[in-house]
Amino acid sequence: MASQWYYMMEGQRMDPVTAAELRQLARAGLLKPTDLIWQSGIAQWIPASREQGLFPQEIAGTQAGAAPLSLPPYSKEK
């Protein structure tokens, strides 16, 4: 089974997607470099720009230095 990514858009937690679906969201401009993403094995939510290969280098580079945020891991309870 493909690993699931969770993401937040405009402060709203979205349902999990595969890595391929996450890339599609980024390429379509629906997922922004500043939106937060998380998957099992990552301690904290991170800006999407920190995930290598998700955005073209010139877009991701503007946010590459952003620090991870201290949000709790994803929970189905909202």
C-alpha cells in the first residue's frame, strides 16, 4: 500500500492522499508551498515546500528554509 500523506489547505485538514496525488495537487496549484503536510514517520507537520520533488525548484526554493511547525500528528477527530 502506498504511503498516505495528510495535508492542510487554508487551515483545514484534508483527507489523506497518495504521494502521486499530492504531487498532482502541487502541480495543479491547489497545494501551495506554504501548505502543511504530514505522514507517518514525520515528527511534525512541515511546509509542503520541504518535500523534495513536490514543486519545481524555483518555487520550492523560496520556502526551503521554513521551519517545521509544532502541530500534533493527524487525527481523524477534527
